[in-house]
Amino acid sequence: GFKQLHTLRLEHVTVQGNSLGDLVASCPNLEKLNIRGLCSKSNINIRSTKLKMLKIEGQFTHLNLHAPYLTSIWIRLELKSETDGASTARCNFNLSPFIASLSDVETIRFHGHILECVEHEFLILKQPKLFNRLTEISLEINLGDLKEANFALCLFQQAPNLRFVKLKVQTMKSSTCYIS
């Protein structure tokens, strides 16, 4: 393993099985993990007691996370398109338990298609924990999608110390408006 590694940046990575989780486990002092261009058909399992910052962008099925000292998370979920420019893949990412594992983070950034994965149950069953340390939220969101809008509202209501919100508002016609 890499016992002295504190920062790991990977680009254009294809992983199978739990190879990414195994790599992280072999870096016991890893504090920052940045992955761009991830392609995985497997569930990703990351367990780290030292990880403070996690940034993942790419295509993956699900992310199981156990990182009790995580302070910042940035996720950009991309869906495969079966035809040019048309995203037809269904989102299988189960966002509700993933969100529950982030109760101690200070910064959440969700971009790409991740909010399309919000289950109706998340909106009905309030999260049991407040996000007391959460001070910054950045979301790429379609406010025309009631599930996404309600998810954002639930998240805001569970973050009593929120100081900064950035929304990248999208409509079905892909026009974009930034609100800070």
C-alpha cells in the first residue's frame, strides 16, 4: 500500500469490483481523493477514517461511503447515453442512505444527474439527523422536477448553519441560470 499518501488524484479511470475501495484502504493516511472520468458498473465502497475531501465525477452505479471525518463532498454523476446526446439510462444510485451518511460534512456539491436519483421515500421520511456542520451547498438542479426541488428544500431545512447556497438551475430545454 501507500502508507504515506495524503492526496490521490485519478483521471479517466475504469474500475471493476471493489478495486477502488481496495486502493483507498491501502492508503491509511489518505485525506483527499479526487477522481475525474470514473467509469464503473460496480458499487463503489469507500471506507476511510482519515478521508476529509472526496470528489468523484463520472459514471457509476452506487457509492457506499464510510468516512466519519469527511468535511467536503463533490459528486457529479453522469449517465450513459445510448444514442448521441440523449441520456436514456435510468439512475440506479440510491441517494437516501448515501445522504444519511453525510451528516457531519461542511460542504456538499451535487452536480450532473445525481438529483434525478432522489427516491420519493427521502421526501416523505425526514432524515433522522440534522446537518449541523453543513455550511455550503452547491446543487445542479431542475426546479421543474418536483422531486429535485423538494429534495433541495429538505436539505436546506436540515442545515441550520447553512451560510452559502449555489444553485445551477436547469430546465428541460438545457438553459442554465446561476443563483448564488
